[in-house]
Amino acid sequence: MRMLKRASALILRRGITTYQSRLCKNDSLFRVHPSVSQALAENKPVVALESTIITHGMPYPHNLSTAKEVEAIVRAEGATPATVGVIKGEVHVGLSSEVLDHLARCKSSLKVSRRDLPYVISKGLSGGTTVSATMIAAHRAGIPVFVTGGIGGVHRDGENSLDISADLTELGRTPIAVVSAGVKSILDIGRTLEFLETQGVCVATYGASKNFPAFFAPRSGFTSPYQVCNPEEAAELIASTLSLGLQSGVLLAVPIAEEHAATGQQIEEAIQAAVTEASAKGITGRDVTPFILQKVNELTEGKSLQANIALIHNNAKVGSQIACALSKQMTERKLKTKTHHHGKHSESDIVVIGGINVDFIAKGKTKTLHFGQTNPGSVCQSFGGVGRNIADSLSRLGISLLLISATGADSHSEAVLNYCKHMNTSGVARLEEQSTATYCAVITESGELSLGLGDMDIHQQITEQYVSQFEKQLSSATLVCLDGNIPLSTIDYVCSIAKKHNINVWYEPTDSEKACKPFLSDAWKSLSYSSPNLAELCTMNKTLGIPTPEVLPSSLEEVLSLAVALSRPLLEHLHCLVVTLGASGVLVCGEYDAGSVNLQPRKQKRRRQLCAVHYPALTVTAEETMNVSGAGDSLAGALMAGILQRRDTDSCVRMGLLAARLSLASPHPIAPTLTLDSVDPNKVQTHWPEPSFMWIA
């Protein structure tokens, strides 16, 4: 575990971003298909699809053809399909054509619900994911819309047997929109709706009425609490749910089209006969639904299968239209926020100067790696760099910014700039005969860093001469953010501009070695903010000739005491220090104002009373943690956004902590779901540990 933390810390400070979820733990558990990952990163619509319909819902080859037809419908509507399945102990979000074919033919595939995931993964087995398991995987990947046939529910006589589908409890604790044809009529629909209400699930019928559908039949005799008439209304409902941070889902019930609704009486009689036979044969639990569906298909001579396929096609079409409408609304909301912010607060622009990296993470699949030969493993590519990450975070939070950096004129540059289309990269130089910064980490199966190789030379091309071309933007910016990757001469130049024009500069040290750069001269006296960790804070002090301990303390009390002591000399000139303490949270040090630290940019330097406030980190479990590489940069970006929006200190820090939590729970360094609403402390329900206040003498 110690080696794992050491590797994670090195990866974090080198600005490496993980492409998949379990790089430093076990990336074989959770795999996102490249097409899905790219769509999510570019804020394009994605629709999650389950796979039990392939493994248990239909016979071969109907299951395979239906799966491919559904994916084709999703693509035709402008969205990316992400069929979820478990393949040899790995949860896949997005399946290739070959894997779909394998699942459709495999006779040993298991039916995988929430409770089954640990066992199936531990045994390296394969299976089709039910509604609940698909919801879990889709949510972890950042997909807000999931299309299925029909959800499970309370079984008939469920009040005695307590046979209740895990789909219902999953809807109560996973914030995702499920588009289905209601509840299968073999279930107790009335009690199912009551149970959904108890779980706090918002249920709405899609279409012209509130009639709740019953899978094969467009009307069940029960009424939905709510109704949405079109994709736009459905998207608004989903967006509201996600913005409120309720941590519960939405069920959108789509009636089967009238022209495809099979003869209701014939199917209902077949259902009753199948239910009776299942009871007589003692079939219970998870085996009931597949048995009844197969029996009903036999009794109706295939009519129920035709109706089943028709409703799934219809759900896929409607669900994709909703996903597209949701994506459009979210994009427009971001653009409106940016336009409003730029028009009303044009002085709040940020210039970010720092590195862009393309990272390759190679992880072995064996306990030991043998040099001089090929080792089995996985290799993931992603985009990082501290400057790029902070700019990404700011951009997603509606802040108008300019990123100044340098890349080569190569394929890596094309890939990373395409990924960063949502931000202003007009200040990024593409240099001929230069290579875009790359980093390769070779990591053992246990997470130990075996070898790291970096080609970061191009960061030295972010020169004073190049940056001086943007002096007008620098001199008019409210805040300039520098990362420690850029040359010392460039840092000195920007600090001189800041001193001349009274500009606030935020310095992100990047790592302990680079933390010293501004402190090698008087340049540091022109800094306003910095966000070091404790080791970097020690480097800053040591560079100034101030004694620091050789070994860092371990107890929280001693850590806070040391951080306060080391912050004091720097606050002679810096406006504020945000000392990041990892799992222990952050310590904000600066000018006392109304019971807290004043984070707002200062107009002029003056003598002030100093204080510090410690904010504990939000709890993120090991199960929830998907990526450790972007949390610090997400925190810094959200803090800056809050400061420029003139929020109070508590709100700014809590925005940062929420952004860091989103990053940890996302496969991307900066979560694609990061928005102002998603980090608004007034809209996200969470338990906030009480911050602690202390004076700085």
C-alpha cells in the first residue's frame, strides 16, 4: 500500500492523467471503450445499454441482431451507444462487435446484478448486466442516460415473499435516467410504483398521457406521478435531478407504439399461464423472468418477441433523442454562462501558462516485470499537464480564459488540441521539429512505479519571448496562473508584468523540485496565491533560507502546526496560501476577514491580521475512487472560479472540494460532468465537516 501511494503521488505531481478507472489499483476491473471515452470527453451524447437482453432475454440469433440494431438506432439519432457487459471479470462500458457476438453465443454467461458484481469479477467470469449493474457502470463512466426494455419490480405476492428487484433500490441511490417501457406486466405494477415512491424515484410517462405502460401494453391501468411530452422536457427533468444532487434516479416510462402493441389479451393469457407453470415448477428469484418471457414467446408463437424487439427499438430511439437534447442543453447552458460571465464581468478573465502532456501508462499484468523482454500488460493514453488540467477545469466552470503553452506539430498535438476544443487554446504554440511533451510510466500489477520516462523538453519553449506576445492579455487579466513546468525566466517575466500592472498571480508548484523557481529571486514577492502541498511548502521556505524539518510529521495536529508556521514567512508578500493536505483536506492561510480568510483579489498590499482555516476533505471511498491524477488541479481550478465569481471563502473552498471529489470519481482527470451546478454547495447535498479556525501570530 505504501508503494501504491508513492506511485500515485508521483503520478499526481507529474501531471499524468489516467485514461481508465483503476490505473493505480486494478484497471482490469473497469474498461471504457475508446469511442465512449472520447464522446464523453467532448461532451457528446452517450446512451448506456444493458446486456442481459443479449444473454438472457432472447434466443440466438435474435439477441445479437437486436443488440446491433439498437446500437445502430442510437448512432442514427446522433448519440454513441455504450453497451455494458462483464467479460472475463472486467466491466466493459462499450462493447466491440466481436464481444457482442461472444456474449450472444455464450451459454454460460451469468445474469449480473449489483450483488453479483463482486463474485463475477473475483472469479473472472462473464455475464450480461441487469438494469442495476448497468446503472452502476454507466454512472461511474459519467453517462446520464440509460435505455432498457423494461425494469424489474415487486413480484406478485411480493408483500409475502419480499421478492423485489434490485433495479428499484438502484434507482433510489444512483443518479441516472432510465428509459424503459415501464414495468413488465408479470410483476405487481401497483406495488412497484409505491416502492419507487418510497425510494424517492421521480417517475414520468413519456408522451401524451400519464398512463403508466406495462411493457407489452401501452397502458397498465396505473398512472405515473408526472408526464413529459418530448425530448426537451425529459432532458430538463434529468438536468434538474442531476443539478439537485439528490443521488437518486429518474424513470422515464415510454409506452410501446400502438401499431406494435401485440394483442393484449392473448399475451396476458399467456403470461398468466406462464406464471402458473413457474410456480408449479418451483421457479423463483432471478430465474422467474427469463422463464416466463420464454414461455410467453412460445405460447404466443413469437408475437411477444416481435413486440419485445419493437419496444426496445422505440426506447432506443426515444432515449437517444433525450440524450441528444440533454447534451445540447448542457452545452448551451455552459455557453450562456460563459457569455454572461464575459459580458458582465469581463475583468475576470484568466491567463493560464503551463504544460500540456500526452501520457502513456503501461501497467503489467504479472507480479514482476522482466526487463529486456516483452511483458503482458495494458497501455493507456490520456491528456494531462498541470496547466492544461487547470484550464480545463476553469473552462468547464464557465470562466473565460486563455491557455498559453507549447506542443509539437505532430499527431499528439492534433489529438490533445482536438480534446481541448471547449477551451481557448489560441495561445498554444505548435512548433515544427519539436515533440509534444510525453510521459510514459511503467507500473507493476501491484501499482509500484517500476520506470518512468519523460520527454518534457518542449516546456522550455514556453519562453519569455513567446509569452511576451500576450502582454496585453496578461496586463488586463484579473488573474494569471503559472505552473512550475515553465522556464524560470518566463516566471520572472510574468511576475515583473504583475508587479507593474498590479495583477494577481497564482503559482501552482507542480512538484517539490519546481516549487523553488519563483523563490530563487524576488519574483515570489509579486505572487498573490499559491497552492503547494506540505513538501512543496518546505521547498519554498528552504529556498528562502528558512529552516524546515527533515522529516514531515504524520499527525494532523503537527501537520497543521507546521503548515501554519511555514506559511507565515510567505504571507509577508503573498495574499493567500492554499496548502493541500491530501486526504486531510486543505489549509487556507491569509488575511483575516469576518471570521475567515479573505480570498478576494487584493487591490493593494497592506498590513493585515493573519489567520488560517482548515477544511477536512470530503469522504471518497476506495470503491468510489477511479482516478487520482486530476484532483489537485480540479481543486485549484474551482477555487479560482469561485474567487472570480466573488463567492465567500466557504463557498470557494467547498467548490474546490466538490470538484476534487468529482475528479476522483471520474475516469478523466477533470470530470466531464464538472459544471457550476455540480460544484455549487447550495445545490449539492453532502455532509460538510466543520472547518477549524486558528490565528497566525
